[in-house]
Amino acid sequence: PDPALAPLGPGADPGALRRALAEGPPAARLYAAAAGARLGPDAEAVLLEALGDPVVNVRYAAAASLGQVAGPRGREALERLLASGEEWYVKERAYGALWRLGWRPR
């Protein structure tokens, strides 16, 4: 396990998530984005930023995590992602996240 991810347990400071996503190598950022869901709604803003990561795997992990923590702003971002030119598997994670949040296609 990466020691940089140790502070990402439940109730962690979203600043720890932000640092892990900004400073880590791609694999560490992927695991940080996946761990972001454990932080609860406080992680939403940081996970939204991670949707813009240059590494596609980080983006899909962020989209999946948003399915557990997103509020209205996160749901809107995931809906926009579905309509974007994003990679299909990031869109698939966004779709699944929206489904978990109670969204249904119109």
C-alpha cells in the first residue's frame, strides 16, 4: 500500500485527497480517486476536479466514486460527462454512478 493513501480513511480531510490526486503518480491517483468515496460528501468537489485528470483511469475512478458521494452539482457534472466526447468507459462509470444516485434516462 502507498503511504500517501493512508490518510484517506473515513472522515479524512478532503485536503489529503486533493494532495494525493495532485502529487501522486497515475496509479496512486487512481487509488486516491477510488478511495474518495470513503470520505463522503466532503470529497465531491475534489472528485469533480479529478474528472479532468489527464489519465483516463483516474477519471473513471472519480466518476465511479461520485456515485456514492455526489450532490446536485456532482449529478450535473456526471450528466454533462455523458453528453461529452469522453472515453466510453468513463461514460459507463458516470452512467452507473448516476443510476446509483437515482437518476434515470429520459
